[in-house]
Amino acid sequence: MTNTDVAAPASTAAAPRPEEPRSTALKRAALLLVRGRTLVVLVILVIIFSSISSEYLTQSNLILMTKHVAINAILAIGVTFVILTGGIDLSVGSIAGLASMVAGGLLFNGLNFPGGTVFFSVAMVLLIGIVAGALVGAVNGLLITRLKVAPFIATLGMLYVARGAAQLHSDGGTYPDLAGTEARGNTGFGFIGADSVLGIPVAVWIMVVVAAAAIVVTTKTPFGKRIYAVGGNERAAVLSGIRVNRVKIAVYVISGACAALAGLLLTSELGAAYPDTATTYELNAIAAAVLGGTALAGGRGTIIGTVMGAFVIGFLSDGLVLVGVSTFWQSVVKGAVIIVAVITEQAQQRLQSDLTRRTA
Amino acid sequence: MAEILEARNISKNYGGVRALKDVTFTAYRGQVNVLVGENGAGKSTLMKILSGSEQPTSGEILLDGEPAQLDSPRAAQARGIGIIHQELSLFPNLSIAENLFAGRELRRGGLFVDAGGQRRRAREVLKRLGQERLDPDTLVGDLPIGQQQLIEIGRVLLEDVRVLIMDEPTSALSNHEVDVLFEVMGDLRRDDVTVIYISHKLDEFRRIGDWVTVFRDGRLVAHESMSKTDTGWIVGQMVGRDPDSLYVRNSSPVGDVLLEVRGLTVPGTVKVDDVSLRVRAGEVVGIYGLMGAGRTELMETLMGMRRPIAGNVVVKGATEPKGTVQARMAAGLALVPEDRQRDGLVQTMSVRDNILLATIARMTRGGLLAGEAEQRTAKDKVGELAIKIPGLGALVTSLSGGNQQKVVLARALLTEPVVLLLDEPTRGIDVGAKSQIAGLMAELAAQGFGVLFISSELAEVMAMADRVLVMARGRITAEFTAENVTEEALVTASAADSVLEATT
């Protein structure tokens, strides 16, 4: 689950190894299973739910569930960047809400100048919403790096500030109609959240693009390596000439931008902007990252794991609803799955260090 | 002369490393038994065995002539053996009295902590330690480090100890605090308590010790009554006969000045005080000193990890004013830090990623990492430095200490430095790897690098350095060339309080 592939390297495999004890072989198999656990769990969930309900595995239900997954996955991808550096971002739900209100206000009321009111195109509105999220992320980053506020505290504070700002934006009200008019040139906001292309919701396409971009950034760029280095050992990163503060600010900006995008998708889907959009979504996002094998201590985790984690949470929630489990039990099951995930993560670390010691 | 504690034919293996080789050690009742030896000589391992926190691979321990089973620190404590570790194990968030009684609180009514009683007993202990002016309610975290050390000793005094082991207790103490500690040790000796005292400071332990035992490479090489020894004899025993067989001497021609430091001053608990030095191309310069002398702080300041309040750093004739890690790296400095685990390695990353960490931005094509270039660059360095690895993708933590050190060195070399700063480059690695690292340093000097390294080992610094600078309390107290350096001169200068004392 780390970016550092530890699979038995060729040179050791070639070296004459004393007869491998069966316990080692068993451990190898266990490690493989534990590493791919998110996928294993997902497959098991699909099997269980589809055997209970014939509707679970239908095309329309799969598309619907994936659409639900998309929004949490985008939030979780942003949060994963932060967690990889050893930080945490609790403000993503509120940032999503704030971006929702910023976009809603621009579409519904436009921007009032002394000389009159200006309406922006949907593309501009989306851009402004995402930039707003990125700016809030930048504030988080500056608080954490320049003022040395602990990430938990800084983003907990921002959770309240951004939510409050979202409510202030409309004085607590909802922007009910975001369809826009031809005259104002701002129609089509519904496209990203409510439309489909090639039979697949646009929101899902956007998730795929965001995930692909995040995978490239984390695995194929120097910046990605620096993120892992900062989370793995900050002091070593400093000594290697990495500008640790810049890396940290950047990940909070990414997280803020992803959160804003998720908020805009939600708003588009609903066709209305209300200030409580995405309340408590930060917890689902963090849960997806952790389920996908991201270590809260930093330095370990993958984007693909996080996306899988979001699928497990989404498919589990929707499945429980579909088979008629009460919301109270849904909550219990979801919580238990997250805790089990962290326990298996530790088992993976143990197995891994056990096996590397043997090969060393 | 009654012996109280005897370790017979003790051996201890850690994996393939033999930390202790058939050691027979005797501590005499009511005496101060001093243990000396270089880092890694086996002193601390033996003390861990005697205090129950490690078990010997073979051999037995006799207490009062009876075989004793010390299979846990608790078991050793029950037999009256107490230990004070070099690293403090206090709770900074608790008061002095609470620290003294942590884990064995005085009770009242079987349920409640008897805070008043603890305070009273704490005052007695503080008086015995010459600290009667300290309030037992003071938070330990608010005390200077020297007084904290005394509190640690106070904890042991509260127990009924018959054998007290002290592992370098004076490394953080001021002169006055050392005097107090020695008075306490004198008291203990009068109370028939046996003290086993590990120290590096020759001038100090000669004052207090009755017996001296010298360790080298896991063996006990000498055991003598202190009065029959002198400093030269002890150093000779510590170093052994022929350190040159282990280390490679640099013999390259010396070129231009690559690094010049002028008047560098950094405040702090461990300070750097008005340090000036030069390193030339092809030169290997050693910095010798005791723990806390400011050597690591000097290196970290040169590398831009700490902010000086005065002084210049000139690399290749150009002053580097910014003083950030990036600027110093670009100017041509590279640091291999002392604590690999804390400052060197990213434990969650592979060997390849660790080697390339500082220069990863150069490995790109069109903004994306070129896996091929990464692989080739890392592989070349692995070959060049003869790093033994299971594979470039293996976790860096799966390597041995010596090979981990080479990974950090490889990363430093990839930044294309002109001067390499090495902080205790051979610490915690086995003898073979030491000799390889030493060979690499001489080779790098021959290639025209300037090399500045820190060492706490006399033999190492004498055998490897063209010039040796000695640091004490933040200052450079002496400078020697390879021709005129002697063990005694180094030891004297490293304990010096001022430049004046050292030059006499």
C-alpha cells in the first residue's frame, strides 16, 4: 500500500535462500491478502448485497452508487495529500459548503457593483468556487507552517469559520434556483452534477480525471516524492533541501480545491445551494483515506487506495439502505469497518517488517 | 577487598554482532568502580546486563558470591541494583516530589497519595543532593538539565541501593553540579554502596574512582587500581596498539580553501561560540570533542538548519549570506547527519527514493519523473559506494547500519558538493563498515573534495584527520596537525573551559 514497492526484489530471489519455512510462505500469502484488503472487502460487499437484493447489481444502481462515491472520493483524494504529509484536514466539508454558497450566490444574484450587477458564465463560476476553496486551504497551510498551529486545531477552527462564512453569505438562506437564464449567459450549471456522458454521470468522469491527475502527481513527479518524504521524516526532508513549508501549504491548497469541487458537484446535483451542504463530510473523507491504507502518521498511502476506500464506504452505505438495515445499524457497521481497517493496517506493517527482516 | 558483584565469562551477541566477548568483570564493595572505553566498546551493554534490562548470551552473574538471576530491571532492583541512564527518564510535566515517587507513591489510607509525606521525603533527598533551595513542588520541566540529572539520582537514593550504576551522568552537568555529584558519591561510598561509574572524562573520574576497568571492542582489556595508573596508560589501553590498521590515512595534496567560517556564533543551551575554521580541497579535517561541545550544532548551522547571530560562511571564495538549507546546498555543502534514523533516512521510503531525495528534481523529463534515469543514477551510486542492498526498491530500513549510512552519503554526494560535512560518520556501525567509510572519506579527499568530520573516538580522529580541531563548550579550544597530535592533548583540550587553558 506504500509507494515503495517492497515485493521480494529480483536479486534476493536469485540468491540461494535457505529452505523457506512454511510460516514464511503463509505470511507472504497473508501479506498479499492484507495489502489488497480494500479490494477484497469491496468484492465481498458486492457478493453479499447482490445475494440479498437482486437490485444491487443492476446497472442503474451501480451507476447511482458510483455517483455517490464520486463526491466523497474527490474530497478524500484531497485529504489524502494532506494526510501523506502527516497532517489532517477537518475543514473540507465546510470548504465544500462555502464553495457551494459562493457559486450559488454568483449564479442566483450575480456580483453587485455600484454600477450594476455582473453575471459570470458557469465556467467562470466553477473556477471562482474552486479558487475560493484553494484560498481557504492556503490559509490553513499558512496557519500550520508560519504560525505553527497544529493541523488538527487549525483545520478544526477553519471547519467552524468556513461554515459560518457559508451561512453569512446568504444570511442562512438557500439559493433555490441555479438554472440561470439565457439573457445572463449563465445556464448549464446542472451539467456537472446531474448530466451523463456516454451513460456515465459527469461527476464520475470528473472523479476519474481528478484521481488520474492525483496518481500522476503523487507517483510521477518530484513534488509527489517530496510529499511522501515530508510525511515519512520531516527532519530528513529539511536536510535534503526540501522546502517543507511550501510542500505543506501546497497540500492544503490541493485539499481545499478538491473540497470546493466536491461542493460544486453536490450543489449542481441538487440544483440549489444551501449553507449546510456537505456537513460532516470530512469524516467520510478521512475514513475513506484510512480505509484505503493511508497512515495517519504520514508517509504511507496511495491515491488508488483512497478511491477504493471511498468505494467501500459508498457501496456499503447504499447496500445497507437497499437491504433495509436501519440507519442506526448502518452507523455501527460503518464505524466497525473503519476500525477493522486500521487493525489490519497494523497487521500489514508487522508482516511486512517481519518479512523484510528475513530477506535482509 | 570484598567483591559484591561479579560478571563471569559474559558474552552478548546482537544478531551477528558480538557486543561482548567473554568478559569477566568485578565490582568491589563500597568502592567507585570506573568503566572507560570508546563508543561501542561494550560498557553500556554490560551495564544493561547487570541492571537486568538485557540477558547475556552466555556467562553468569554472581551477587555476594551467589549466582543471581537478573531477568528484568525489576528483579535487579529487588536485589539492590539501581541504574541511572545517560538519557533522562523523568516526567517534565510533574513536580520534583511526584517524579521522585513516580510508580511507588507513598499512600495514606491505602488509597490516596500522601502528598505531604512525599514532599517531606523529597526535601530530605534534595538536601542530600545539595539542592535544599529547590521547592519539591517545582515542575521538573522547568529545571535546567543538570538539576534534572540530580533529580534522577535522587530517585535512586530513595531506594535501598547496594550497587548504583551511573552511565555518563556528568555529560550535562556544570562544574558545580559535578562537585555536588561527587560529594554524593563520596557519601554513598561511606554508606558502603558500590558505585559503577561510566565516564569519558579522564580528569573527572580520576578524582573519584578507586578502580578503573577499560573496555575495547567488546573485550575487557585492563583492570587496575586507579592509584597505579595515569592518563597516558588509560588512553593507551582504550585505543589499543594499532588504530592505523583500521583507518585509511588521507594523503592527497592540499589545494584551495573551499570552506571558510569566520566568527560563527549561535546561542542556545548547547552553543557555538565564535568559531572560525578553514577546510581546503583534498583535506580531511576532524573535529574532536565531548558530547554537548557544540560540534553537531556547528555542522547544522553550516548547513542552514540553525540561525547564527554572528559570523560568515564562505564557500569557494564566495560568502553565502542566505543561510537556508537550499542555499548552502547550492553553494556546495552537504551534510551527513549524526543520527541517521532521526535526520537522515525516510524510513517509509525505498533505498532508491532515499538516495535520490535531495536531487529528485533533476530526474524529470517534461515535468514527470523519468524512472529510467532514477534507476540508473541510484544504481550507479550503489555501485560506486559498494552499498549492499537486496534491491533498489527495498525499504531502506532493511539495510544494515553501515549500508544505511552509505545511502545517506550517496544522497549527499549526488548534490555535487565541494565540502562534505560528516557528523560522526562511523557511529553505530561495525568495524568493517567503519574501515570502509574511512576509506571512502580518503578517496573523496583525493578527488578534490574538502571533508570536515566529527568524531568522538580518539583513535579514529587521529588516524584519519590531516588536522584535528577540538571543541569544548561551543569554542574551538585547540588545533593540531596529524604530526603533532597526541591522545592526551586531545583529551585535555576537549575538557578545557576556555581557549587560554587549552593553549597552555
